[in-house]
Amino acid sequence: MMNASRHIYGLLAICSCVLLSACNDDHANAKPAAATNAAVGERGYVAIARGKIEAQGGLVTIQPAQDGHVVRLPVSEGQQVAAGAVLAELDSRNAQIELNEAEARLQQAQAQAQAATMPLTSARDLAQRLRQAAEAGASDVQRADEAHQRAQQLQAIATVAKSDVAIARERLEGARQRLAARTLRAPQAGTVIQLDATIGTQVLAQGGKPLMTLLPAKPAQIRAELNESFVAQVKPGMRAEVSFEADPQRKPLKARVLRVGQVFVNSRLGDDGNPRSNLRVVDCVLTFDEVQNVRIGQNVRVSFHE
């Protein structure tokens, strides 16, 4: 009997330990969320989110429209360029030959059109006079018909010649555009942050590496990731503070919410900086109150205020 009692007491002790351990585990799992919510409430924030500094509209990659070899490269990494500035030139010999041939074809087509048009006016006048004379009985009807047919033939020849001129003009315009495409220009003002070519480099229009990358001359912005629990609290125009994870001593920068996304996406900013496909977030874009000295790609933490 005493052994049975000891056995029962032992089982009760084991069960108590298991239950206590489970309670401790639940408390540990809930602790991070509780700590986050407490931090938000105590500091007067309505939400906290991770984010990155990014360029408005993204970085600009310069890709040639045609294959070719680089023959001129007047820019270098770190150089600021204006919109329309020449960034690189490709070998243009074949394009120039094509342009010269297109100009010659247009001149030939224009000469042929002029030659076809010259007899047309007199042929029309003759056909009209003979028709009027035939109607008055002063001329042969057959002769009037022949003059009319001749005028129609000349009109058809002139129409074809005019069409040839239009086609030649289109081909010339295409040749000009292809020659112009051999010169790569900056689509907007910015800074060359990466240059992947030198003189003589073979570049490809499709499937090749971009020639260079530009950082647009626009104020940087912040793209933060809102957890589902914070989405409803964040609104456009809301104030925020941006702190830098790699530089906690730096004074937080002031920003405002520009827009909040409408769809959930997979998180791209985990605790270790790597994507977290199992976490769904909503993107939130903010702008700094003033132009700031920040770098694209910096990890930040955004605290949202009422």
C-alpha cells in the first residue's frame, strides 16, 4: 500500500513539472510580442517597422538598344551627370553607312517623283480640251478617250513615285534613329555609381549586363514593412522617426508617411537582413522632412507617431 502511494505521488510530481514547463514556454513565446507592444505604448509610438533607404523610382540601369563595341566612355564612377549627357558611344560605322545609303535613296526617289509629276499637268489639260471638243463635235471621241487614259496612267505613275518618297523618308528616319542610338545619354540627372564597361567592351542589347548604373538626383525615401497588427494604425501624412540600425548613436531623422500599400507581400527584411517568406507585410513609403545625408540600402527602424 505504501509503495502504491509513493508511485501515485511520483506521477503527480512529474505532471506538475510538465505543466509548469509548458506554462514557462508559452510565457517565453509571448514575451517578444508583449515587449514590442509595451515598447510601442510606453514611447508614444503607434507602430514600429523595419525599413530600407531607397532611391525614388529605383536605380537607373543604362542598357544599349543595339549590340556593339564601346568606342568612347567619357564618364567614370562617382561622376555626376546632367540629363541628356553623353555616357558612352558605340561603334557607328555601319549605322553611318546605312544613313548615307538612305539619304541617297531619298534623293533618287524625290527626283523620280518630280520627273513623274512634270508631264501630268499638261496631260490633264490636253484630256480636258479634247473631251470638251468631242462634246462640241469638233474632235474625235476616240482621241479624247486616249488622252484621258494617258492622263490616268501618268497619275498612277506619279502616285507610285510619291509613295516611294514616303517610304524612303521613313527608312531615312529609321537610319537616323539607329545612328543616334549608338550614343547613350543619361535619361535623367544623377550619379554614376557603377560602371561595367571600358573602351572596346562588347555590349549586348538583350541578355547582356547593363553598361552602367545611375543613382537619380532625387531625395532618398524610406520603404518600411508594416506587420499586419500595425497596418490599421498607420496613415498617409503621419509623422515618423527614422533611426539607423548600424549607427544607434545617430540622431533619428524626421519623416512623414507618403503612402501605405494596399496588398500584403512577403517580407524582405528579416532580423538578419535576409528575406522572410513566411512573414506577410504591407509596404509603407515615407519621405524625409529635409534632404538628408543617407546612403541607398541602409537598414533603418521607423517609429510612427500620431
